[in-house]
Amino acid sequence: MPVDCRVCTNPKGVFRYYGASVCAPCKVFFLRAVQHGDKYVCQRDGHCPVTPERWTKICRACRFQKCLAVKMDPKAVGISRSKEKLKRINSTELTTTTKMIKREILDDDTPCISEDFFSIPSPPDLLDMESQALTLTTKQRQPKIEILLPSTAIGFDFLNFLKGDNFPEIVSKLVELENKCYADTQPFFEDSTVLNDNLDVPLHVAMNDPLRLGMRTPLDWLSHEQLLPSMVDAIKRQYCRLTVYYIDWLRAIPDLQMMTQSDQMKIISTQLCKILLTTMMYQTYKSKSPGIAFSCGRHYIAGENKKAGVGHEFDYFLDRLAQYGHEKVISVFRDTNITIDEFCLLKMIAFWSGGFQITDDGMAIVRSARHRYEQILVSHINEKYPYLTKEGRAMRLQKLIGLQPCFETMGIFDNTYVQRMIMMDIGGFRAQITYDVHLREY
């Protein structure tokens, strides 16, 4: 006799998973929650309804507690096998699809994120990534290569300027760095080693020569040409150009030089999605785009492709991302009328915020760098807004710093979908640097 899911009462696809009769969505939810070590907090004292009609939006804390209540066993998930898989894959080369989703673990210094920050659902057909076939070829580990050598990245010329204690000069140099990385005031560099976009570049190689990924063309945020699903190849171009921008920018950060190579690579790969989306949301605000400003003159306008009858799974992802970005981030940018100075400092704070599985010495550098840029932001607000009351300046600071959990959420959401693009090879995304950034464990 058919039975309903004991967690959400969904009558479809019910089988016995991990000790209880549940549906496939609840099974996948429980598996990910256990493997990622997620900790959820209910905002309604644990009394939220768990129903199949709203399973992508219901309270995750209540859903997980319901899983435990019906005797789903976390030990049955098979974490030990997953860890062994990670160890094997770290010494293998990607040829088709590969390994589990990487998940950031927030440390004690990360602001608490309320449930609504995690309300963005995955695409409707996003299934368990472990069900994808694995084809791996064995190879020896790559030798360790120092990534902070003299580089073609723009930021390398700014290292010495950002080491000092002159706060106004640091702010000025951060703004100059940002504008130079956009490359909007100069033609593309003809000394690039490739003419077309190239994702088959290891991350440590791109760190020394970002132009291996493609030309440093102007980012041109102000144009409003719609990004269509038929232009899926343009996504690859966007990724290459934005990754060049990211490397150009982060090579100016002197604190990275004090860290071990392993710690550097963990932070650089973990923060790429968050920093790029933070920048894209700021440029969306500046260009007054109703959607999302990409690079190279492309914008995505939510709902436009669906109206034209050319909708795609990619649109669902971008629609949700645009909605969240406008509601949580761009609204604050407008409310505060954020300046380029404040944005540059806020982005640097975002780079040093979040949880990292790195050494104790590395975490000490992270905390010190984050505290330093927070103090620069405090000093800058006090100096720039002397006409505000002390409470007014504190309120402005609180609104800006309060965006950090939103940046973190957007980064996680984007990283998860890029992992799907790699596994499904959407837009030719199954390549070396995408694997190094979004899937490899350092």
C-alpha cells in the first residue's frame, strides 16, 4: 500500500531512505544537511509547517528536525565514504564530472544569518550531485608552485601602497585599483597569450598570468544588451573576463603574501563567487539596471527571456539571484547612496569575511586583515560625514557591514549553480580552472 512521506506528506516517489519512508526531495535535503554539517535556526520557535507544496521555501530547521523525528539516521548517510572519495579525487584529474559540492563552514566571527537569507531554492531539477557518473584518470599530485610571484596582474603594482597606515591613501589606491581593473579607459591588451577565452588553465598558472584566460577587454558595465539563453557561449566569456578582473584585484592584497600556499588557494577559490557578485550588484546599482549587470556590456533582465518564449533553466537561476540581490543588497546601496570609496572597502571586508578551513596562523591573518579594513571604513565614514550625528554615522556603518551575510549567501548560491554547470558541462564549463576554483579541495 502506498505511503506518504513521513516528513512532508508528499505521496510521490516514497522509498525507505536512511531509516525512514520519505520522498526523494526530503532524502536529498537530509543527505546534504548531514554531509555539509549545516546548522539551521528556526525563526518561529520550531512551529513551521512542512508541506510538499512549499518544500523549496519551508523552514529548513523545522524540516531537518522532522527528519530526525521520523528516525532518519545521520550515520546512514555514509560520510566516511564521501571523505574517502574526496581524498581520491584530490589526486585525480577531471575528465567528465567529479566530486561532491564544496561548502564553506562559517566560523564564530561570521555574523549569524537568519533563515530568510537561505530562502533561495535550487533549480527545480537540481538532483543529488552524487548520482552523476564519475570518470577519473589517476595522476600524481601537482608539485606545489608558489603563486605569489611577479605577475602580469594589475594589482601587483599596488602591493606596497596597501601595506601602510595612511588610511586616506589606502582608500584612494583601492579606488584607483578598482578602476584600473575595469580597463574601461584603455583598449584591450594585445600582449595576451590567447585570442579566445580559455578555461583550461590551472588556477596557480592564472594567478601568475591571468591573461592566459583571455584578453583584458573593457568591462563596460553601462551597456544594457540582454543576455539570452542562446548566448550560452557568452557565459564562458563572462567567466573568463571576470576571473581576470578578480585576479587583477586580489593580487594587490599584501596580507595574502604572509599565508601558506594552501591557505591562499583555499581563500582565493572560496571567495571568487562572492566577490564577483558583490561587484556585479554594485555595478547593477550604478547602471540602474533592473536585472544583473554582467561584464562586456551584457545585462540580464529578469523575466525578459520568458516573455519572449526563450526561457531556460539558467533564467530560473538568474531570476532568483536578481530578485535576492535587488531586495537585500541593491536596496541598501540605494538607501545609503553608497560611494565608490565605501564599496571598495566593503568588498575588501567581504574578501576577509566568512569561514575558512585553514591553519590557525592563517585565521589570525584573516581576522587581522578584516579588523584593519573595518577600522579604515569606520575612519572613512567619520571623516566623510562630519555633519551626521554619532548615531547617524553608526547607523550607516551598521547598514553597510550588515550586507556581509547577504554577500555570503549570494556567493554560496552562485557557487552551487556553477558546480552544476561544470558537472553537466553547460556552456563548456567543465574545464581546469572551473574545477580548481569550484570543486577542488586544497
